[in-house]
Amino acid sequence: MSLIICYTGINGSVIVGDKRRIGFFGNEKKRELLEEELYSGSIKTQETLLKRAGELGITLKITDEAEKVRAIGEVVMGEVSFKSPQETKRKRIYATTGSFSKVELLGSTVKKIENGDNSIVVFGNKFTKETANKILKKHWKKKTTLKEVGEIFKLVMEEVARKTPSVSQEYNLIIKHPSLDNKQSRELLRTTIIQDV
């Protein structure tokens, strides 16, 4: 699972995403049980995760090389995916100055698009989202520059990574600040999503 946090405001957008991918191999029921324990926050360290996987007879493939966030011109994009043997579900966020769009994909088919304005959007499992939101609330100020948003996001990623092995210590952070009005940003998102999907 992942942790992706995206801020979009009148000055621009900031996105951060961890780099961890975990592949679970073995009995489906036991795999689901391990995932549930991991994503609920009851497994706190990688050692505990590996030990529990061993007890359940599950093989894990853990890598920290995933690029979950990227820039497409003046737009930032983050993606989380859920793979099963039958299908791949993906959830993406695209953001630029003052606007964002959440896109749900099944394979390469768009299932749902949700648009919004100035906001913070968090993608993750229940535990990582709750933890990230608590840290954001604690450090957020009314008037925050994009650079300060970036610093807060770094702090969130580091703190969450210390509490769960579902998020890596490594992360990618991107800041974009094009001068766009609402109409321009909506149009830029629309054309970017069409090209990217």
C-alpha cells in the first residue's frame, strides 16, 4: 500500500509519495489476513511483518523503487494501484494551481472522475490516512507557503514510515506553481488526463 498526499491551493500544488511496493504470495485467505493486520496498523516494523508472513506461510517481495508521483508539465500526478490476478484497479490524483481531479480506473477504463478546488487529498490505507491526517492537523498553519507545505509533507512521510512498514522511508516530492485562473487550471487538468489515460 502507499501513502500519497497532495495539496492544491491558489499558489500551486505539492505532492509527495512513498516508494514502497509489497507483493504478497501464497494462500489467498492467509494473504488477506496479513494485509488486514498490516493495513490496520497492528504490525509496526518490517521485522514483525516478515516474522508474521513466515508464520502464515506467505512470501513477501518488498521493494522501495516505485515511482508513485510524477510531474506532467505543470500538473502533478499520484497513483495507487491494487492488483489482483483478474484486474488492476488504479486511483489517481491530478492537481495544478487551484484545482484537482481524482480519477478511478479499471484497467485503462475510466470508472469515475471527481473534481475539486483548494484542498489536501490523502491516498493510503486506513491506518496511514488517519496517522497522516493527525500529523497534518498538528503542523498546519493558516498561511503556508508551498515550500512549507513540502516540509510538512516530508515530516508526515517520515513519521508514518516509523509507525508502519507499509510505507517506505524514501519518498518523492514535487512542487509546481504555474499562474493559472480557475478556468485555465480546469482545462489543463482535463487535457492532461485525456493524454495521460
